Amino acid sequence: MFANGSRPFRRHYERVLGTSMELTVWSQPAGVERVFRTVLDEVDRLDRLLSTYRSDSEISRYGDGIRASGSRERWLLLDEYSRWQERTGGAISSRINGRLNVDALGKAFIVDRAAAAGLDGTGADGVMLNIGGDIAVVGPEVAVDVADPSRPFENDAPLARIRLSAGAVATSGSYARPGHLVDPRTGGPANGAASATVVAADCLTANALATALCVLPISQGLALVEMEAGAEALLTSRTGAVLKTSGFASLEQATPPRPSGSGQWPVGFEVRVAITLTGQSGGRGGRNIKSPYVAIWVENAAGKYIRTLAVWGDKWRYLEELTDWWKFARNDKALNTSATRATRPAGEYRVAWSGLDDTGNPMPQGPYKINVEVSREHGTYARKTGAIVTGAEPSAITLPGTAEFAPIVIAYGPRT
């Protein structure tokens, strides 16, 4: 991509600030490890200062009444809260129901600074850092999917796809963690947009505006976005209406087609797979746990391959360690793409199958095997398979857990 031989390298981690982290750097191969290490070190440093997921962090001790002098970062973050509290009429606040809570802006604050650290003297040509759907980008133009709040499955078509080369995007909403969005003014649930995605110059601004859109009446939230130079927004109302600011369309690319359900299954029925990755090998202080390689696919009752639902991994050449999936799907380069979405708990993923094979042909009703294969670099291997019946009535099975994932729930029935 660059004349100097710089190219993209991507890694995925779990249990970072209570969620998942994806880091892509554009660098010459000889210098890429230094860039990864620099970004991770900065995330870890700021995690120790500002994470409310840690009882021993500086911000948590401060909230408990321990009034040490404090770091510069703590005061900068609290100053940002004061500024946005004034701008939003209290819709954003560092105190929820009387307790210090910096979740709304703290993660975005860390994303901005860690991404900048990756470019500061490392020799990198670009960095894209995604922590829990808050994304900062500096470098080559990239495509970022906006998860559909009504269909937030990993393998489902996005609500939109945008171009981003410098700046940030963040999404707020309750669909990934129902009930976590609170109106600081009342202490009750937020009643603004059901979900909101904002593109802005930096991640903290994008996150603040997205949060405000979910708390304030939609008209007030959109007016706030329009006042921010360069900011654009896409939101979904609680009635399902999709609204955009005037300039959002200029950022959009064509989105992939949405899969239609099988004509041979009951209308609206699908198979849903919920997986939580739990493996603990590797990591940095027990927090930045490098994700394993994962493949989820469908076979018929006779063991014939039907469709790959998801493949997650950083380097294509290592996917062959998923030995069973690799036998028949080695040409299916369906590696995960970057997406902005409401923050989800670490390791929790969902995929769906609408009854089509890899070529788009509808499959008949009957039993199908759902396969999950996991291989961790320098770690363990796990494989589980279960049969689920797709017929006129809903059905469900649970695959046993392993060292790499918790028990996996597989359900067949109407879309929810």
C-alpha cells in the first residue's frame, strides 16, 4: 500500500476495558511489533488510571473518596465531563445516581490517546484502534460497518458502511447491554434514540455526541451534532425510523446485500448461535488477552459443508490451524471486518443463519450440524458440534463449554 513497504497488520484482544479490542497498524514488517507494544502499553497505562472496571484504578479510588493529587489524565477527563455536561444540559455527567462514573467518555478518551501513541515516533504510517465499537483512525482510508441495532449479529449486513481516513466514529445504544444507558438528570433509563452513531474529529467528541443523542430528545441531539464542525450522525429512533444528518450520506459506501430467508423454512425463522470466548492463555496483566482463531460453520446431517457463518482471525495463513474447517473452506476469506456498535461485554458474539448455502440457495427443513472450532496461538484447541432441527417449530441445543468458550446456545426460531 505504501512505497516504503508499509502494509496493514491486525490483532484482536479480549477483556480490554471490559470489552473487545481490535488494533490495525500500517507499518513496515520490521517495526510492527514496536507499534503494537506502544499502543498496548498506553492502553494499559490509562486503564490503570481511568477504568471503572478496576477497583484499584485511580479513578475508582477517587470515586471512593481517596483524594490523592491525581494524574493529569484524570483531571483532563473530568474537565471534559464538565464541558459536555454544560453543553448537553446535564445529559452527560460524571456522576450517575450519586456515584462517579466515567464509562460514557472514559473509553473514548483512552482510544484517542492510545491511537496517537501508536504514531508518535514509532515509524508507523497509520493506526486504527477499535475498543468496544469506539474507533479512531489515522492513515489510509478504511471501511467501517455500522452495526444494525435490530440485527447486531456479527455476520449480518450492516445498517451502513462508511469511509474513514482521519477522525473517529462511535456508537451508543442499549441493544448490546440493555439498561446500561442512564439519563444522569433523572437516574432512570435514557429515552432518546435507540442507537446513535457519530463521526467526528476525535473519539471523545464522537462518543459524547452519540451518548447525548441517546439521552436527549432526538431533535435536541441532532441540533447538537449540527453545531459541531465536521460531525455527522446516523441514528435509529425507538420506533425504528432511521435518521441522518445532512452530510452523513457523503461518508457512505454501498453495503452488502442482506441475506433473505430460505423459502423452505417458516417465514422469518433462523438459527442463532451465541458464543462467549473465555480462554485465558497469553495476555498482558490478565486484561489484554489475544483472541483465538474461530470458525463457525454449518453441515447437513451427512456431514456435507453448507455455509461458513463466521471466521475470526488476524492472519489468513494461520487459519489452517482450524484443521476441520480448513479442509473444505480454505478459499473462503471471510475474516471479520471493523465495525462500530454499542459496546458489548468481552468475548460475547452472536451469529445467525437464515437457511442459505454459500451460493445463496435455500436449504430444506431438517437436521443440520453447527460446528465451532477454536485454536489459540501458543494455546489450546477446541471443537464442538451439535445437531439442531429446522422445522415447523422452534428448537434449541447447548454445546458443552471448553477451556476456550463457555457453553454455546444454539436456537432455531422466529427472528427477534
